[in-house]
Amino acid sequence: MFNFSCRLITTELVKNPDYLKYKNYFCEYVPEDWGKGTHGGLFEAFEDNMKYSLVIIENSLYGIMLNYSVWNLNANRGDGNSFYSLSDESLIYKIEDVGDDGFYPVGCFIKPINAWSAVEDFFNNPAQKSDRIEWIGSDDIPWPEDW
């Protein structure tokens, strides 16, 4: 049984929410709603000594980027499996400041309604990244050398 810890747009932490309350933020996307808060969120699921994480970054020009990762809490580190949503592989070389000095590949931003599919899958089975969107491994992104 997974225990969820969630923040979306606000800094308010919600434990084991009804995830459908987040649906309209994605399916009826209004950039101004996201702009009233943090422009993103963090959904985490815990089971035994594992943590599954879905980071959400919103940008009104590009859409929504998701970052899925798995953490072994006993080892206090990720298991090397960090993946970013992917919309256009040719744009992963275009790294932009999407706000708050967050630099990410433009090609990793997807349509909000597509992001919802992955969010919904996360809540149904956080131990498996969604197969309803494309992903790219963090190691496969050409991050700038001077970072």
C-alpha cells in the first residue's frame, strides 16, 4: 500500500489526496492558475523503503515537464532511474530558463492534458512510470558541461 505526499501549485502538503482533485489543472489548463503559486508540484509515493517521485514543472510558453525518479531510502540515493517527459527529441538540445533559474530542455515539455495521463498513472501505480507518454533518461539529455 502506497502512502502519498503531494504538493501542487501551493506549498501545502496533502497526504493521500483524492488525486482527481488535480485533474482540472491539467485537463482544463489555465496558465494563470499555475502562476498564482509555484508553477509546479511534487507528488511522492512511499512503500516500504522506497520513494517514487514525480516532479511537475509548468511553463506558460512550453507546457508541463515531468520528472520521474525512484529512490531507495535505505541507501539514501536514487537508483539511477530518472526520466523526463519527452515531446520533441530534436528540442532536447535547447535548454531554457523556464523560471526561478530552472534550466530544462524545451523538448521535455508536453501538453498539460498528456501530462495528466502520466499523473493519473502515477497515482494508480507509482512504482512504474507511465507508458502513455514518452520519456527520456536523464543521462540521455545533453546537459551543458559547465553545470
